[in-house]
Amino acid sequence: MRCRFCDTEIADKALICYRCGRATTDPRVAPPSRPRGIPLPAALGVIAAAAGAAVGLPEVADGTVLYAGWAGLATLAAGALGLWWGGRAGRR
Ligand SMILES: [Zn+2]
């Protein structure tokens, strides 16, 4: 087979290319990836802030503005959850 990095012809059973020294197969243990996303307390903080704002929202807005505000807050909370969940899924 050929080394996928330097294209040198190497033995079929070779684990490491003799020329460039790189592994011919993917490492079994993937290197730890840096956690993405945001920690759960941050996500919960954003959601709590959004919930608190939603409680006070009817005091300062009504009608379309009120619904728009709720939609925005829901999007904010969902975004925070999504960021947290995304970081969780990437952490293996
Ligand atoms: Zn090579």
C-alpha cells in the first residue's frame, strides 16, 4: 500500500511509514478534543435570565412586541441549550 501522507510504497502490514514516520491507520484512541460549547451553569444562567426577563416582559410590553420579546427570549434559551448540548456531544 501507499502511505497516505507521503505516497511512499510501504508494506501492506506496516503500521508506520518508514519514510515519514506517520501511522498508516487512524489512532485507536482519538486525541482529546478541546471541549466546545459552553458549560452547563452558563447555559442555565442564560435560561434563568431569559425566564426572569420573560416574567417582567408583560410589564414593559404588550401585543406584538410582547410576543416578539417572548420569541426572542425562547430563541436565546434554546441557543444556550444548543451550545451546551453541542459541547457535550463533542466531548468524548
Ligand atoms: Zn509516509
